Amino acid sequence: MTDIYSQQRKNRRVTFTLMLGFFLLVTLVGLSVDIYTYGSIDISRVPYPTIIASSFASISGLLAYYFGSSIVIRSLGAAELSFDDLTHKKLRNVVTEMCLATGLPMPKVYVIPDPSPNAFATGRNPREASVVVTQGLLDSMTREELQAVVAHELAHIKSYDILTMTVAAVLVGTVSLLSDWALRSWRYGGLRPRRDLKGRSAIHPLLLFLVGLFVLLSPLASRVLAMAVSRNREYQADALAAEFTRNPLALALALEKISSYDSPLKSARRGSAHLFISDPLKRKLDSKSGFVADLFATHPPIEERIGRLRKMGYLAVPAQGIVS
């Protein structure tokens, strides 16, 4: 396992690369609108769609970096703790304990009023981080299991996974919005391709098809890009959580309970699904392995994660403590 400081440096580099990749993708969407409308890129004409898309991408990148966590928390309907609720008090105590164990500052803590058990962490850095859990998680977990889930989320905070994953969540939405705008404009006549004197399109039909296909598939490409940087982070966070709690079996049991709940989290969306400890949309793809799953799944197979944690637990038990 990579040491935590190397992981932090790697995540900062990945975040920069991710933001650059999304900027280029959004700019290409704007460029596609230019090509569709005018048939080519004319340096004597101001490419307004490309400029608008590039500006939108830049602003979205800055918003994702500085305000991404607030955007995600509000979109999921999370609320601050209510100390009239005993489960909220327990959560606060557990987060405090695990912060002491990990050496992290106390994050903000929120609860999503949903019965589906799940959790995620978000923020730009450990000083501005937030841990969010569902009410279903609080109602279904023992204290040891809750500690393990919180430790998993603090592992994401400590390794700066939260920065990369939060930025990805906001930028995926940005690409989807731009693509949807372009497709709707073409469909309803807001943007029409330039035509020659005989009324024929100035764009070759094959180019027109390729441009339309690119704009149509750009949201999918953005999600694949985001998912690629999130799946392996779950294994890393599981291992760090086991190290923090010295109790890998507690996290294995917590993941079993989370996976056994069939109903999806109502407020979850595809763009933010990769933030959670387990897929909140409960898609079957996340339980599979192989090329397609590796390409499109937000999380590695939960059975594989549970198996790895159980192996850690068996290795942690002294030989004289094993009863046959």
C-alpha cells in the first residue's frame, strides 16, 4: 500500500489533471457546436460557442474547487446534527474519537434523512472537510461498525481523495449540462447548420454525424473519466480504515449491511454516486467485475472489498486465539 504522503501528492496531481481533462472536454463540446453551425473553424470569425464553453468550464472548475462540497451537500439534502437525537450524539462522539485516532481536525458532520445506509466525505482539504452519513446508517450500525465507516471516510480525507472526488462530481454535471444544451438547441432549432446557395448543409454528412455523436457521448466520457479515479481509492480507504480502527472485520460487517439494503438513496445522482462508500443507486454493475464493470462502475465489487477485509481480520488474530 502506498504511504499516505505519497497518496496525498498523487491525488493533488490527479485533481489537476482531472480539471484539465474536463476543461478540454467542455471546450471540445463548444468547438463541436461551432463546427456544426458553421461547417469549419474560421479564424476570421469569433467562435462564440467555444468561448462560452471554455469560460463555463473555467468557472465550473473554480466553483468545484472552492465550493464543490457545499454544492454536493445541499444537492443531497443533508442537514446538520440535531442533538435531540441520540443517534446524532453517538455519531458526533464517534467522529471525535476517530479524529483523535487519525490526527485529523474535526470535520463538519451532516446527516441525510434517508433509510438507505451509506456515507461519504467531501471537502477541499482536511481543515475544510465534511463527513455525511444517512440516518439509515445510524439506525443499522453497531458502534464498532459506525467507527469503521467513519474511519473509511476519514481515510479519504487524510489522503486528499475528497478533493479529487468532489471536483469530479461537480464537473461531470457541468459536461452533462453543456451537452444537453447543445442537443436541445439542435433539436429545437436554436442552432442550425449553415447552408450554401442551393440550400444544402455546408457540413459533410459524416462530419455532422461525428460531431453529434461526440456531443451525445460527452457526458458518458466525463463519467468514465470520473469513475476511473474513484474505484481503486475504495480499496485504499478500506485498508487505512482497518489500520485506524485495528478492526477490519467491523468494516466488513458494515459493508455487508450496506450491500444488503436494496433500496437506493433517493437524493443520489449519477454525478455524485462515486463519493459514497457504496453505490447509492444500487446498480448491479457495481457488483460485477470485468472490462465493462471496470469502465463504468463507480465502485469495486463490494464482495471483493469484504473478502479483503476479512483476510486482514484473520491475519490480525493471534494464532493462539483461533479456536477450531
